[in-house]
Amino acid sequence: MVLVIVALLVGCGDIVIDKTKFLEILIIEPSQNGNMGVLLIDGQLFSLTMARDYTDKGYAIPEGLYPYKRVESPTFGGTFEIIVEGHNYLIIHLFNVENESEGCISLGERPGWINGKRAVLKSGDTIKRFMKEMEGIDGGSIRIRRVY
């Protein structure tokens, strides 16, 4: 885990430790059924990912380094938003195939197919495990890049 230490002169000179985790999504399987990737947390493999493919210009997430922050979604509850210019409310949430999302990212345990479309499976369980892993984390950085 990456620790960012910020010393603040508060009252008696307390030191505040702000925890963060570096997230990275490596796109490993692009297709018209979505971009399947892997999520690394602090360099460790955590899960598969699913997002819109790069032909969906209004929805696809360009490669880059972005900030993320904890948010409360009215639909999905506690999650994280990735701040990407040109996107509104790009969050990590439960879905299996790319057309169940408007540009967000899902997590899954293993790859599969649903109704002839590429999918990440066990998304609900994986999202719960992700949120547990991210307990106490309010924000940080995420890098998204293609490796194919």
C-alpha cells in the first residue's frame, strides 16, 4: 500500500496519515464486445475489468492517468468515480457486458459469454471484494493503458 504522509500543524502538531492505493487497468482484450482488462491494485492482480470498446467514441476511456475518488451512487451505493475530462460520472459498478453501461467500468472474477457477448462473470462478488479492499481509501490515481 502506498502511504502518503502529510504533516499538519493541528493543535499539538499531530501527523495525519492519508492512505491511498494506486490502481491500474491494463486492457488486454479489445473487441467490439468491450475492452476486457485486468485491474492491479498497488501492482498486484486483483480482477478482470470490462469497459466500452474504443469504437464507442463517446463512452470509451482514453489511455491516461486519472484521479479517482470515493462517491455515493444513488443506484449502486458506495463506489469510486474516475475523473476523466469529457465524461460525466464514470464509476466502477456491477455489470457483465459492455452495453449494460454508459462508459463505466465493471469488475469480474473470470471471463465468459452472456447471450453471445463477451462478459466478466461474478461481477457482484468482485465489486464487494473490491470495496472491502478499498476500505479507508477516499481517493488516489488510476492509470488506464492498452497492452495488446
